[in-house]
Amino acid sequence: MPILFTPVRPDLSVAAMLGYAAFAFAVGLLLTPYFVNFLRRNRLGKQLRLETIDGRDPTVFRKYHSEKGGTPTMGGILIWGSIFLTVFLSRLFSYFGVVEHSLLQRGQVYLPLFVLLALGILGAVDDYLNIAGIGKRGLGWLPKLFFLLLVSGGCALWFYWKLGYNEIHVPFYGSFAVGWWYIPIFIFIIIATANAVNFTDGLDGLASGLLLIAFLSFGVLAYIENLSVLAAFCAVCAGAIAAFLWHNVPPALFFMGDTGSLALGGALGVIALMTDEVLLLPFIGFIFVIEMLSVIIQLTSKKLRGGKKVFLAAPIHHHFEALEWGESKVTMRFWIIGAFFAFLGIILGVFG
């Protein structure tokens, strides 16, 4: 397998990683009151869904979420903003000799940070257009898909042509050469992960809690593979997400919006590819996969079976809401399942 990261140094200690994570967490907490006030002042609140993905009336969603209309959204800006600020300040601190090494390393952080910011901006535009009532569904699926293809395609070409990456690690087997197929696989992973997280972001604390688990898991795998700077970046992401989750647990003070879900989902996909553990992504992001599959199954069933549904509502977290589980119970049980499969993914990564 070609060397993807040259050099893999500098090494960062676990203490430094925890320090950066704590810094991102503190930044997020400190900025939250000001950011929420800004959102409220400018009336950047969530607009309730007018219809389902296939154009029908979202009866289940309206029943359980009608009171959430107007809740501040676009909180994802605070998440990726805290991450960017932490990485930028680490570079500044390194320049003045406050810390030995910064997080802004070309080999391990440039690509996930680029995807995070690029998709964060895309999501912010979509959120704003949705709030402003411009367009039926904000930016619309075609412009979003085009931008996702542009970003993921550019990164895929960089991985394949510039870094010579054309293999995928299969647990308990080794590296499997895929040749130029690595490019469409890369694009698929980024787009699928970004959208899967976006679909999951439907209950207070659900997506953010699962993202916290996922970034911590890939941080562990990156550290084991001696990618200490990438592991520190994962820790920073986890710290920023934890600060958001502090105020996003039921009842949520604000929502992350597409600007958070698309950005963090895309970055998670890039990190899975950079650690060469992309086949562990379905384990570490198990709930994200189930949420995406539930939407695909529901839409396919409605189309092929004359409108008949498999689930009471999709994504699947709304199905369990319709079964009267209650929002908090659905969220916490999905957290438990997500943590279990993430732990399984780490075990496979260590021994596979």
C-alpha cells in the first residue's frame, strides 16, 4: 500500500490531544450564548417541513415536532467554527512557541478540514434559503448534489493521482487493490456519509451524540495507526460536538442544521478513508447507515407498491416516535446501539 502521509510526524501526546479537545469544547460553550442570541435576533429559526421527501404530508413529523418551529438552527456553524478556530489558534500558538506543534498539518488535517468547511458553507447556504423561504426545499437537491460531487470528486482525484492511493483495507484479509475504482468509491463514501448524517439529524441530540461517538472511535484508530495529528483533529471535532450537544439534548436550545450535518458527515467520511478503515464506517456509523437505508426502503416501497409504507414514518427514528417511544428514549437507545457497534468497529480495526 502506498504511503499516504509523509511525514507522519510530528507526534502529539495524548495530553496534547485532550488539551486541544478541551479547548474546542470550551470555545464552543463560551460562544454558544452569543451565537444563539445572534440566531434569535436575526430570526434564523427552523422551518417545519411542509412535505415528506416524496411530496406527501408529514403527519407524524407534525404531530411530534410542531412545537419546535422557530427554534434557532444553523448551530453547525458553531461546531465547525470552533474546530477551525482551534486549528487556526494551534498554528498561531506554534508560531509563537507556545506549543511545539500545530494541528494544521498538510499530511493529516488539510483534507478533512477542507471538506468540513466546504460542506459547512454549502449547508449554511441551504439552511438560510430554507429559512428565508427561497425555493421549495432551500437550495434544492440538484445544486447540492453538484457541489457534493465537485468537492468529493476533487478530493478523490487528489487521493488517487497525487497520493497514489488505490487500495482499500479489508479486515482479516489485508489491502485489496481497486485501481481507478477508488475514485467513485471515494465520491460515494463522502456523499453517502454526509447525507446519512443529514437524515439522522431529526431528534434532539441524536445526530450530535452519534457523531461524538464516531469521531472518538476514528480518533482511537488514527492514534493506533500513528496518525497522531489526525487523532488530535478527531478529538477537536469531538470536543466541539460535545459543546454543541451540551445544549442540544432534549429540549434542544438550537439545532445544527444542514451546515452541521453535511459538514461533519463529509469530514467523517474523509477521515475513514484517510485511516484506510472505510469498511469499518458501517460499524462505527451503524445508526447513520440504518437511517439512510430506512429512507431508501420507504421510498422504494411507496413507488413499487402503490404508496404502501414499510415504516410508519422515515427516517426510522420517526417510526419509533410514532410507536410512542418518546423522543428521549429513541435518542438514548440509538446512542446505546451506536456505541456498541462503534466499539465493535474499533475491535475489528485493532485486530483486523
